Amino acid sequence: MTGALLAFSVLSGVALVAGEAVERLLPVVEPLVGVALVALGGVVLSGRSLGAHVSLPERRTSVLGFALFGGLYALVATACVLPLFLAVAVQSMTLGTVGAAAVLASYAGSFAGLMLAVTVATAVGHRVGTGAVAGRVDRFTTAAGVLLVVAGVGQAAYALGLV
């Protein structure tokens, strides 16, 4: 959780410094995120793989190792919520430096806590549900593809002012 909190703190600092530039890019980036989600959903539904496999090094069991893992986990997870993070960061700029720092610290702490909860739930759920899920992988994959397409269409429509 410490690594995740640190990662979001650094990202928040970057957002504070680059606030106006980021705000100008949002109208361009938001519809593109929707298109990318639709494309990714299409790839998932087609059954193809993007072929991006990365072998991970053995995780350290030290406090520093866990902090690094949490920080990298937070950075990767940020890609999933980047439009939300940028919206929070940009909107917080209207509150002044102290207000923006408080909002971004709240976001970072909340997200780090949620990541911790999801990680623990995943570990427990993996032990409990592996057998139950194994036979339904195709259904879950199809549902994930459909959800990505729906999310992408919704994101693009919202960004273009259609809803």
C-alpha cells in the first residue's frame, strides 16, 4: 500500500505541474480512449491475443520489495482509470494548491486502499473459485469483450457530447 500511495503521490504531483496542458489534451484523449476500448473488446471477442507476455522476476519478500511491487502495481492500474484520475486532477486545480493536494491525497489513499482490498480478495477468491471458474472461461471472456465494447462506446459517446 505504501508503494501505491507513493506512486499516486508522484502522479498527482506531475498532474499539478502539468495541469493546464493535461486539461487541453482531455477533449482529444477521451474519445480516443473509447475507440481503444472498442478495439480491445473486438480483439477479446475475436479470440485473438495481443501476444504481450512478460516474464516477471521473482518478487522480493522484503519491505522494499513489497513497496516496489505496490508502486508498479499502482502505475499499471492507473492506465485503467487514467480518464478518471485526470478528471479529478484537473478539477482539483480550481481549489488552489492546498485544496488540490488534499483532493489528490484522498484519491491516492482511497485508490491504494481499494487496490489492497482487491488484491486480498483476489488471493482468497483464487483459492476458493479456481475450480468453479475454470469451466466457464469462454463465457467470462465473451462477457469481458462485450463489456469493453460497451464501455468504449459509452466513453466515446460521453466524450463527444452525445449523451
